[in-house]
Amino acid sequence: MKQFYKSKSLLRLSFLFIVLFSVISILNSCKKDDDDEDFKDHIVQFEVKGSTGVISKTIVTQVGTTVNNMYNTTLTPITLPWSSGEFLLTPARPS
């Protein structure tokens, strides 16, 4: 009878330890979500480089939902190296 009682007590203690460990792990992981370091503004600039003799036909850039297409024509030639202007990216913060 004592053996049965000890195994039942050990099972309860193990279950209590597992629940306690799970709660502490969850609380500790949620604590790290409060940092705003992931939501910093960034400046982005696109660059295209090529070897000698490379001819670029099209350059497509997209920042957010704004798409910019550039085509190599006689009126608007694309010379390499090419770089875009700087864009300020402000990431959306979750609500």
C-alpha cells in the first residue's frame, strides 16, 4: 500500500512540476515581446551594378505598394551602375 501511495505522490509532484515549468516558460517568453527594437525606421536605396558590356533592359523597384518600372529606351537609357534615391521605410506596428 505504501508503494502505491508513493507512486501516486510522485506522479502528482511530477505533474505539478511540469505545469509550473510551462507557466514560467510562457510568462518569460511573453516578457520579450514588449521590445520595440524590431520596429525601427530604415533608409533603403536600390543599386544595380554590372560587368563591362552588360545592358540592363528593365529595373523594377517596389517600396510598400508603390511600384516603379524603368525601361531602357533611346529616350531614357539606363546606365550602369544605377542607384535609386533613398526611401524611408517605417514598419507597421501591430495594434
